[in-house]
Amino acid sequence: MHYKEAIRLVLCQSSANYRRPETFENKMTYPLPPFSTVIGAIHKACGYTETHEMDVSIQGRYGSMNRRVYRDYNFLNSTFDDRGILVKMTNESMLSTAFVKVAEAKKQGSSFEKNADIKVYDQEFLAEYQDLKRKGREVQILKNEKLKPELERLKEEKKKLSAQRKQMNKLSPEFESVKRQEEDIRDKIAETEKQFSEYEKNVFSIPYSHFRVLTTSIKQYEILSDVELIIHIAADDRKTLEDIYENVYNITSLGRSEDFVEVKEAAWVTLRGCEEELETAYPAYLAIENVRKQKVLTKDKGMSRQVIGTKYAIPKLYTIGENGQRIFEKKKVLYASGYVISDIEEGDGIYVDRLEDGKYYIVNFV
């Protein structure tokens, strides 16, 4: 019989949404938290800044699922003048999404700049925005009528000098003279661009980025209520398990930040292999390989058959890609209930956690 040391956590949540990342209009939830959510919460509780390898088994149940309506705010990438809600950001560094409503477009064809068909919330900020738009047009005219022609003239002159230089003897005095003229023109181009940039910066003492346009829409959350979770964590590094045990009460939420967690139990346990047929008491995530190998079955009129459930590709660990985005390792699982384990071998990742009162948990590491 094979053994494995682990930590058992029993958690409760009054409500939770374990958002499925592919859902937008209706933020659907997984029936149990993803492995990445649990592992991330553990890392945060322990103060880890680097990945600590661990295996996780997640099972549990919830009382009911319902939908809640909420208003979604979406900042547009550009400051459109004729739609949405014009706002001024309260944090100039843009590190915060806090804002003050300035005006709201009433219909298609509205204009914040022209005060046409808008509802004004802050006249002072609206005047700032309108002044920025006026200055923006003036700067654009100056750029088109003076800056661009001057830069084009200088660049054309530099191009002609470059063509002349290529035809000259590099050791001749004329070559050095033309080369110095090119360098002078290059410096003049840089100085002209710098002067215009400083002028533009002085004109726009309040940058456009302080104003944004947002749109709102009505969306829905799927909310699980009365959630009970049984989570087992195993790791090759015992120090990692010790850290988890010492910091488990620092786990404050799973799912959304407002989905608070109550830690009902944290215990060191020794998991054992199983040579008998046992039936689960809780729905769980099962490794799809064990389903295919018929290590987990379901009973139907006394006959054993392959267990059925819902297939998911659940995120577990991630790496950082070239563009800075998280690239998650996905684990293929089956969410199932009412299954029995049979013919378990070492290496299947299936164990039994036996309690003192004769009850037990079937543990499925993925």
C-alpha cells in the first residue's frame, strides 16, 4: 500500500464566483475553484514570490447557484467626443481607476466639445476638456502647416548631401565638409522636434490622458451559495507544507476579493492507497486519464460503468510569456459526483484520507 503526506483544509464560503475566463456577458463560474485559484491563494497567504510546486485535490459542494445583475464599466481606448460618459481620472498617474463624471452623451450625434445633447455633471471639468480640444486643433494646425514642412525640407536637404557624399573621395576636404553639413542638419532636425515637443507639453498642462470615456452595460454573475470545500495539498518539499500549515488562516478569499473564506479545519494527514471499492461523498475534479483508465466508475443498478460529468480544462500553474502575459498550464479534468474508485495503483494520484469517525475523503491529485 502506498502513502502520501498532505494537508487537509476544510473551507466554507457564503458565496463565490470562480470565474471561467472565456465568459464575458454572463460571468459563468466553475463548480469548484480552479487549481490556479487555490494555489494562488496559498502563495499569497505564505508570502511566496516564486512558484512552489504542489499537487492539489479539490472537492466540495454548494447549496444553490443564482445570477446577480451588475453594471459593468469599460474604459474606451480613445477619448470619443460623441458617446458614453466623459470622466476625469482622479489619479494623474493612471494607476487608479477612480474618476469623476464630467458629462454623459444622451444620443447619437452628441458632442462634449460643442455642448450638444449632453447631460453635464461638472461644468468646470467640462470646460477643461473643451479647452483641451481647442488647443489640440491649434497644435495640429501648427504641426501640419509649419513643423512638417520644415522637417521635410531639412530631411530632403540632408538626403541630397548624403547622396553627394557617397560620390566623393573619403579622404578629400569636400567629403568632410559635406559630412559636417549633414551632422548640422541632423542636429537641427532633433532641435526642431525637441522645441515643438516642449511647446506642446507647455500648451497641454493638463494631458488628454486625464480625460477618458467609459461605457456601461448590464451583465450577470453566476453566484454559488453555501459553498463547502475539502482541499488536500501535497508537496515534495516538506518546508512548503509547513509554510502552508502555519499560514492557512491568512487565506481570506477564493474567487473574487469579496468571496471571503472561513477556514473550518487545517490538519496534517497521511493519505493511503486503497484496495477496496469506495464511493465518494463529494463532487470533485478527476484527472481525465483516470476516467479513461476506468480508475473511477459510477454505479448503475449494481453495474459499474464509466463515470459521466462535465469536462473542463482547468488552469493550474503559469509561466510569463514574452509580452508579459500569464500562460497557464491547463489540466483536463472531469467534474463528477457519485463515483466509486476501483483498482487503484501507485502513480494514479488517488488516495484515501480516513477520518477517526470512520468517514473518509477520496483524494484526487491533479
